[in-house]
Amino acid sequence: MDLIRAIAIVGVILYHAAGDWTITIQQMNQMNQFNFIRWAVVDVYQSLGRIGVPLFVMVTGALLLQPAKNESLSTFFKKRWARIGLPWIFWGGVYFAWDFLVVHVQFTSTVIIMGIFDGPYSQFWYLYMLLGLYLLTPILRVFLAHADQTMIKYFVVLWFLGVAVIPLFGLLSSTYQLNTNVFTITGFVGYFVLGTYLLTVQARRSTLSIFMILGIALTAITTYVLAATVGGTEMYTFQQYLSPTLILASIMVFLLLVKIPTPSVQKEVSPSKGNKLIKIISENTLAIFLFHVIVLESLQNGYLGFAINNNTINPIIGVPLLTTIVLFVSLAIILLLKKVPYLKKLIG
């Protein structure tokens, strides 16, 4: 689970570092070969990075939805408050200050109220999504404790049809579309349940690898096809968290990582430097998730006296370079902040 969390946060930063390169059909047709290659590589980076959030949700489901979990509602929600409530207050204050002092958003009561209701910055959507899953967790625990494998599969299939298959009809026809109310299991709840269910799935690594590559490749290829035919924001349809290709890729990556053997007790006594680093990153993923945008924007916008962005460096090199810098700078600052008394519980 530590490894999955560490890879997930790298994915999130990778996607944000790559950024969305929205182009029109005309711009696609006017690209020279070099610029097309740059765009294609960024497309692959984005397709890889989008797997990060589904991995986080599946890890959360694997840890919280175990049938053996048995705790009162008050105990459960007290733990969850400590998990996301306190960090929301701390980082929310940080990002309100960032908005007003650095981004120069006009200070108004509307901005404050909307920031509380919808999040003070873009990445805070994740905390609100987690809150929704936490509210469902006590109910889903009862369901999973009594449901057999057939019932769980039925739940997942209904979710997949509702979030991944039916929405595609809109791309094929604007006239003939099934009423979306038919499928009411929506959002990230499917990933949440899959986190527990996939722990019981047995499959060959070679098979998982093939379907993982297929899912990532189809995500990148369909993005290109939509960019060449439709353009605009719709070109990213298959890079959405709930697209069929991204669901496929995310499930395969999760299963592959779950199958990596856990170090033996003897090795855990003196873990390698790599394992130590993975553990440290894993323990701080929430804080990194919330904080890294400040580091990223500071580097992209030149707030530190230099800029790393698409205008200053080739994204083929710049995206992984920026991802690495943002990850370790964010981690270093968070570890320093956690040494300050009383801040450790607030940071996440």
C-alpha cells in the first residue's frame, strides 16, 4: 500500500506538471513533426498521470472497507476528521493566503464562501470527494460484509456502465442518448469498492501487464483521435478518471502493484534506502497532494527567479524534471513543517 500511494502521488504531480494542452483542429493540422512529437509525449504523460487519483481511491477502499472493520459511527468520523478535516483547515488557510497575496484574487466574502463550499484551490476537490466516500463507508462496510462475489461484481458492473459506457453515447450521437437516471451508482464509489474486491482477484502478471499497456495506450490514442477530430476540451474525454480506458489501466496498475511481494520480517528490520523513501513519501501523500500546487506554480511562473515550463524547456524532458523537483521540494518542506509543534496533525 505504501508503494501504491507513492506511485499515485507521482502520477498526480506528473499530470499537473504536464498540464492540459488544449488545441483546435486547425492547430492540430498545422503542427510540424517536432511539435506533434512533443504533444504526443505530453499526451502519454497525462494518460499515465491520471491513474494517480484512482489508485488513491482504491487504496482507501482497500484499507477502510475490510469486512473485519467494526467501529461505531462516532469513532469512525472522529478518525476521518483528523484525517481530512484538520488538513482542510490548515491548507485551506494557506491557499486563501496564496490566492489573495500571490495570485491577487480580489478579497471578497463571495470568494471566501465559495472557497469553503467548493474548495479554495483546484486540488481540494479531492477532499470533498473523500468526504462523500467517508459518508458512505459505514453503509458499504455492511454491504461488503454480507455480499458474495457475484453481488459485488454486479455492483461494479452497474457502476462501470453508468460512469464509463453510457456517457460515451454523447460522443457518438447528440440525438439518441439513454436517460442518465437509469444508472444511479456514480462517481468514485466504484473505485472505492474495487479497492477491497481486487485484493481477492488472481491473475497472471503478464496478463495484467498487457491490459495495463492497452489501457494506457488506448487512453493516449483516443485523446489524439478526439484532438484531431473534435478539438477543445472534449479531446480529454478518455483522460477523465471515469473513462473506460482509464478505469482499465488503473485496475491493472493496482493489481500489478498489489502482487509485489511484501518484504520479509528480516528485511524490515533494516529496510533499504529505497523502501525508507517510499515509506516517507507514503506517510505524507495527503500533505504533498495539497501543497505541491504551490511549488509547481512557483516554478512554472518564475516566482523563484527562474521558470520551468513549456516556454523554457522541452516538455519531453521538462515534465519528468518538474515532477521530480516538485515531489522532493514539497516533501522536504512538509517534513520541516512537521517538526514544528502542533503542526504535524494539521498538515496531514
